[in-house]
Amino acid sequence: MKTRVFEGVELQVLEPAESWAQAMPLFGRVFVLDDEGDLSDHAIFPGSGPLHLFRNPDWQAVALVGEPFCAEDEESLRGRPQRYRDLHGRDHLAPLLRMLRERHTPHLYLAHTDRPDLLETLLVPPRRPELNAAWLSDGLLTMLCSFAVDDRADWGLVVDDYCMFLGGAPALMQRFIADSGGLDELIRLFSMYIEGPVTPGEPGYTAGGARFHRRLYDYLGWPWPFAEPPPA
């Protein structure tokens, strides 16, 4: 194990051999791996097929707004419309981090899909600012699909470059959803977040993106809240 210092925060890093021996078995219990047993984004972007992010079919999953950084501070939110404040003025992972601290989780394992032959895994306590530094450090976990678990392997987090997917055992997810304001609130926030990309004529709209989000809502068991159905 080695350490990396980023913005004054010391991070523990499992080097590739340690990562494969210690962390990958946990990731393999939680996520659907590719044919070679690697972390991969193929479960999120399977072409036209159904999504299958988490290995356990009994788990519940939700989609969350944005990247896994803390909420913007009040200064940056000043003058912003309520829609923006709802999406970016809250830490969407806060309920999960509270639960992990309550059960004395020592650290999360964070890894990403780029160069699996050089896989490193960060060990980070479930609190800010260490978690923020980990996601930003050395470009390790930015603009790629990233994955997080802990030693219990009863939850998992997948981070794309614009949103997050959290899945876990029913009791854990029911607590997370309740502490997040309820399932209707999570659906409202995420639907507001993607409204432009799934609405024809709006900036960022693509037919493929609309089809992907429709499959995502099917996977999550969420009702499609938009009047315009995705193109066939």
C-alpha cells in the first residue's frame, strides 16, 4: 500500500496486485463485471439491451443527480433559481455517508474502469473532505465510470460522468430513500435533471440519449414522467 497526498489530504492507495487481491472480490460480489472479470461500463451502456448494473437481482437501485462531490456552498448558490438549488445545493450522497459512519465503516473502496491492468483502488473514509479529494485526485476517478463498495459489499455506487447509480440491500436502500425525502422526491429530482436531454428540441437532446434514459427508468422500476416517448 502507498499513500497519495491531494490538496492536503492523505489518501491510502492499494497498488494493482493488492487491489486485485483485496478489492476486486468485493467489487465482483456487487457489480456485473465484463467477460474478463474487470470493472466495466458495459452494464450501464449495453447497446440496445437492458441495463444490469448490480449482481444481486433483489437489490433496489436509484439514480442520483450529478457527481459525488459535496453540495455547492451558499455563496455559489446566491441568486440561482430554485430548480438549480434543488439539484446542486444538496449533497445527494449524504444519507449514505451518515449510514456508513453509524455502522463504523472504516473506508470505502474506490476504483475506475480505465486501464484495468493498472488498477489502483483508493481507501477513503466515508466523510468529507477525504471523499471529495479522492474523487478528484490525479484525475483517477473523473470522466470515467467509477465504482465504490465497502467491506460488507451490501451496496454499490456507480459514477458516470454526469450522474450516479446507487444500489443495495433492501433495508439499506429503504433507509437511504427515506432519508433523501422519499422515492417520489428522488424521481422528481432526477427527472428534472434529465428533462432537457430527453425532450426533443432542447439543448443536449439526442434520440439515443432518450432511449437510454427510458431503459434506465425501466431498470429502476420508475414511471416515465415525460409526455414525449423516446423514439423507437
